[in-house]
Amino acid sequence: MNISTLRRQAVAAVIAGSLVLAACGDDDDADTATTEAVADTEASADTEAPTDTEASADTEATTDTEATTDTEATTASETTESGASTPGGAAGGALELAEGDVFVTGSSTVEPISIRVGELANEMSGGGLAVAVEGPGTGDGFATFCAGGADITDASRPINDEEIASCEEGGVEYVELEVAIDGLTVATNPANTAITCLDIPALYALIGPESEGFTNWSDATELATELGSDYADAFPDLPLDINGPGEESGTYDSFLEFAIADLAEERGQDEATRADYSSSPNDNLIVQGIESSQSSLGWVGFAYFQAEAERMKGIEVDAGEGCVAPTVETIADGTYPFSRSLYIYVNTANAESNPAVASYVDLYLSEEGLATVAEAGYVDLPADRIAATQQAWAGR
């Protein structure tokens, strides 16, 4: 038997192993009742990587195939020297998911991604890995998580000092994992043709602590002019109907950081928005509020704007370098001024004691799991940041 024949047989063996693993991961459609449904969710669970491998079975390309004869490329995960696992799916291998229950709380912005990964886990495990996801807000999520009440918390901002202290007090150790990029989107109704771009002074004049009581856009003209806004003259004499997240939300905190904090500190004001607007922890209700008024103003995560782009108008933001619209491209390259990272925080003790938690995060950081970021309407991390996240998880 010649070397070429031996090589083809080795390739066939690897292919067969991959097909068996894939078949084990694609059982009957599982009940996804443990996760909250997101409209038109189509989980990308059935990744059939072996189909690409089958295509290569008729060729004698030895570059990748020969390497797999000496390594177990089709195992569910690779084990580091410390014993931590890295997501096999990220390297194209099939994931073997442990059975069990996982509870995820936190950011309503990150929630759609976590739900999709949960549905993917449910399908791939044949219902054995059940993930419950809720989205009360980043702040509320950290409160539950740091008290030991959740395996994972989603966050649309990094954990703050007070929350770090709370986790320490609660004995909760965690690993921070960046999973996506979002562009906090300031929006209005498409009927509001007077407004296409706003700068930071304009946003402060409309939504900051000194705007309390302004009922029309034009009420903010004097303050915006005083602050040096280039857009104050564009404010229409129309009702100023504001809808946004409340203080429990990481999106609220991000907006403060982007649009309010610096000017508030400079002017001796509280670092807060005006209190007299329609606030909600539910992004869908914020979207409805923006859509329901022809002269609305509000802010949400990019995915919620993108899903309703025909009924909402994204307002370009000028942070000193001209007007920039929120798009996948401008958010990815950071030219959109309100770009931000999205995270999950994992209780490392729970991941150790409950294999289902580790399996869920393995899947989250796999090629299949990370594909849900764009499906949910957010922006993929660049390769180097994905690698850093996977390394952080492996080294937990």
C-alpha cells in the first residue's frame, strides 16, 4: 500500500470521526422554552463543518490534513497545561456540550446575543443544556451576580468599582469576556427632518441635567448656543418627546459617559440626565416611544435601531471631527464616537462546579457562538480581540 493510499485512509478516518461528532450534536429540535424568544430568531446551531471536510476528501491537500493526523482536531476542546479548556468550535472542531442548567442575567443590550447562544446550546445538546436569560439591565444584573444569584451576567459597560467591591464581599470571583461591539444610537422619528446631526453640547442641552422642564426642542436653543453647539439653530419648535433607558441600564451609563459627564463636571452639575423623560429597562418599549412621536429623541443599542431602521432615524454624532452615522463599518473601526464594548462576566466557581456553565461559555466563544453577534445586530470583534477573550477564558 503506497503513501498516498495511507494518507487518503487517514483523511477518511478523520472525516468519519467529525461526522459522528456532528451527528451527536444535531439531535431532534429541542424545546427552547427556557430562553426568552427574540423576534425572528434563527439559531445558527446546525453548523456542519464536516460538509466542508467531505468536499476535501476527494483531494490530496496535505497541508491541514496531515497536521490533524498528529493532533485531535475534532475533539470538543483543547486543554491547556493548566487544565482550562479553549473553545474547540473556534478551531473548527465539534463541541460536546454538558447537560445542565445555566442562568444568565444583566444587560438588555447583550441579551439578544445570549439568548441566541442559549438556543444554539439547546439545539446542539438535544435539550440537555438549558439556558435561561433575562435582561433587567447591567446594574441590576451585577447586583444579582455579585450576590451569587447568577452564573453569568451580561454587561454593556465594564464592571465599576462599587460592583467589584460587591462581588468581593459576596465571594464571587469572575472572568470578564468581551464578546461584541455596539454603537449606542441616538435616534428620532424619520418625520423629524430638521434633525440629522447633533454634537455633544446639543445632546447635553436637550437631555442633560440643565434641560429639566424643556418641553420643546427649541427650548434648548439658548443653552445649546451658550455651550457652543453648531446645531442649536436647527432645533425645531416641536414637542421634545424623550425615550431612553433608566439608571439600571448600562446604556444609560454609557450615554452619560459619552454625552453628559464632561460638560456636567465642567458646569458643576450632577452627572445625570434630566429626570423628566420616559425611561424603561425594556429596549423594545424605548423603540416604540421613539417611533410613536414625530419629534422624538432617544437612545438605544445599535441592534434595536437596526431592527427598526425603517421606522427610526439614526442621528449622526459630531464629537469634534464632523458628523458620523452609526453603521457596522463606523462602529467597527471606532470612528463612530459612541462605540462601546459588550461583555459577559462568568462566575468562575460556578463554571468549575457546573460543567453546563463552562459548556455554554465554550459555545459562546466558538465560531458558531460568535456568529450570533452579527445575527443579533451587533458588530464582530476583530480577530485579535477575539483571541484575547478566548485566552482570558482559557486562563481563568
